[in-house]
Amino acid sequence: MTSQSRFAWYMYDWASSAFTTTVITVFLGPYLTSIALAEAGQSGLLYAFGIPIAPQSLFPYAVSTSVFMQFLLLPLIGYASDGPLGKRFVILFCTAIGALATIGMYWIEAGLAMQGAVLFIIANGAYGSSIVAYNAMLNDVADHDDRDRVSSRGFAIGYAGGGLLLLLNLALYISKESLGMDSGHAVRIALASAGLWWAIFTFVPFLNIPKREKKQKGEGLFASLSTLKQIIHQPKILLFLIAFLLFNDGIQTVISMAAQFGSEELQLPLETLQIAILLVQIIAVFGALMFGRLAQSSSALGMLMVSLFLWMSIIIYAYGFLPPGSSIHFYVLSGIIALVLGGSQSLARSIFSKIIPSGSESRYFGIYELTDRGSSWLGPLLFGISLQISGSYRSALLALIVFFVSGICFLLIFSRRYEVNQDS
């Protein structure tokens, strides 16, 4: 593809990362929880189709519902992007839906908590669906020998874009009183800005590239089903995918619930949460590089398991030792999370690339993405149920440790049966 196509591909990470940082990680969880608490009746509960919901559990349930919907849609999205519609159309279509839903969050005020949850479910579902086409597009914008560099650059540009908009929204929130607005209004502007950012930086570059991409034979829905059947008979790949499914679900849930935990359990101001996320955006890149270098002197699998033990240590510390109201402790913990976040994500991908058959990378990484998105509703669901039963954010966070323990167990089985190192 042309340089315009590669630039558009880079810019989509820049555009869509603003949604994950501004909406998912920082602003929406605490804001939706606050208006849900105000909206709850004398029973202290909200009701969706007659089902009682604790106000604090509304956002985790919304995350779980949106990701479960993605799991159902992913095979269809994969078929559409590789088949009749093309990756460009799928990215633009999903962006239009997701950005409009995100912009619509500007009108979510007191008494509209359930409507806010619905808008988030739509937006996050569209975002996750677009990522399938976006990841698959890497093969179109980079030759085989250039994909590591192009992929890493896209990752870095995404962190920069998400961090820049968050920095601007942080400045807005800090200056809200001098601008004559209350906290709720500043948050709603921040949420809507993510939708505008997502739409503008996607549509402007993508409308200038060809409508049809080069398609590979055998890709699509039936090829994905065929690859799934092959993986069932390849225990090395199957064991790793099960491990990834488990520990990645724990990682994604910790990240998506961090702002709500900091706001509701630790009683930290929103400015502290915003600064912490900015730290994560910056440090995660260095974390990936650091763990990559350590893996060269030991093994990628060994360093991946080290990162998972660090994740469990983070959860245990947050459960029993993280003091309420301490911004410094939260910043330090966020920095450690950023280091292991970049490391665990990059090492998992590199290990998987070593064990899949040569010449079938695209189809196998399609299943990898399916595994990534497919279970990410379990963690928020467990978090929400634990929170509703115990009434404690710390207990809900501690429950997530089961994903890391299970993931490490499968990695240990994997490591005993198969040696994975740099020369695999």
C-alpha cells in the first residue's frame, strides 16, 4: 500500500487511543458511578429490565456487556473486513458509530445513568470491532520484514495520541472554575472531546486512501473456523492461548477499573487519576523496551511470568496496604503497573509469534485477537459481582487474582512441555 495508507494506519491508533484513555480509563467510570449513586432510590439500587444493580457495579457491568457483544461480533467483523466490505470500510463504519455514541455522552447528566451505560456499550463495542480490522491491516501497510518496526511505531503513536488528549482534558478540568463550569460539565466535555478526536483523526486520513485493499486468499470467516480446528490439534498453541486468555483478562480489568477504584475506594481527586494515567501512557513504552532487553538475557517466557507475579503483587498491595487519599502511593503503583503492562503485552505477542506456523501469521494472529477480546467480559463481570456482594472495592480487586494464578498455571504446563526461547 501507499505511504498514505501507512499514515492513515498510524493515525487510527492516535485517534482511537483517546477513547481508551479519556473515556474508559479515567473519566467515565467515576462519573457514571457518581450519577448512578445519586439516581439510586431508597433501596440503593438501580433496575435494568427488572434486574437490581448496585450503582457501583453499573460501569463494570457495562464493560462486561460491551466486550461480550464484541466476542459475538468478531467472526462477522473479521469476515466483513477481509471479504466484501474491506478493512477501510469497517474501520470507518465502526468509528462513526463509536464516535457518535461517545459524543452523545456530553448529554448524560443526573438521572441518565442507564442511558450513559448504553452509550458506552455501543461505543466500546464499536471500538473493539474496529481494532480487529485495524490489526489485520498491518499486513497491508508493511512488508513481512518491516512489520515489527511499523507495529511498534503504531503502538508508540497511539500512546502519544491518547496521552496528549488526556493532558488537554486534565488542563481543562483543573481550570474548570476559572472557565465557569462545574466538575460534571468539565467531565462531559472531556468525554465528548474523545469522540470528536476519534472521528476527525480517523476520517481525514482514511478518506484519502483507496477504497479496496489487497485481499489474501483464504481469509475470512471460514478460514478462521479452519484455523480454530487446527489449533485444537496443536496443544502448544492451545495452551498458550488459554493462558493468555486468562491473564490478559485480569490485566484488562485492572486497567479499566483503576479509575473507579481510585475515586471510590481511595477517595482520590480526578486530577490525581488523570496524572496517574499520563504516567502510565509514558512509562508503558519504556516497560516494553525494558522487558524486551531482559528477555534477551534470559527468556521471554520467564520474563512474562515475572511480570504476572508482579501483577499479583500489585493486586495484593492495593488490597491490603494502599492507603486511602495518598496520591504519592497511587502514582508509584501506577508507575509499576505501566512497567509490567508494556512488558506483559509485548512479551505475550512475541512468544506467540515464535510458536505459530510460518506463512500463516495473519490467520493465527486473528485468533489471538479473538482470544484477547473474547474473555475480557469475565473480569469486569467478576469484579461487578464481587463488588455487589461484598460492597468492597478492595475485595472485588482481590478476586481478579484468580485470572493471574490460572494464567501462570497454564504457562507452567506450557513451559514444561515445550521450550520457548529466542531461537524457537
